[in-house]
Amino acid sequence: MITREGAQRVLDYRVFIHNFGKFPEHIGVMQTKYEEFKIILTELSNFRLMTGHRYYFKSEFKKFDKWYGNYQQLWSENFAIL
């Protein structure tokens, strides 16, 4: 940590751990919003207007699943204690 490169490495590690820890929380929030969305759909008389929003949730879940997988792979390859 005495050199700039060492300090940057420690900072990168801390940011990585922070972001990696936020994934499960954010995915949980998205799942809660999706469940609320499904409830709203059942209450609407003309639910066809809102059915397109399912694709939004589907793409968000797919995106976060991909990013979380990339973070897990990076963690296991570079940071995890073997």
C-alpha cells in the first residue's frame, strides 16, 4: 500500500467487495417489485397495456444474473483464498 499501485489495488478490492455484496440485495428488491407488479396486473381490468413490462423484468433479471456470474467468476479466479 505504500506505492500508488498498491493503494489502487486495495481500493479496487474494497470497491469490488462492496459491489459484489450488493447483488443479492438488489436482486431481492427486483423480485419484490416483480411480485408487486404481478399483483397489480391481476387487479387491472385491461391488463394487456401492462403486460409488456414483463419483458423489462425479464431483461433486468437476465442482466443481473449475467453480471453476478461475472463477479463470481472474477472472485473465484483472482480474490478467493485457495
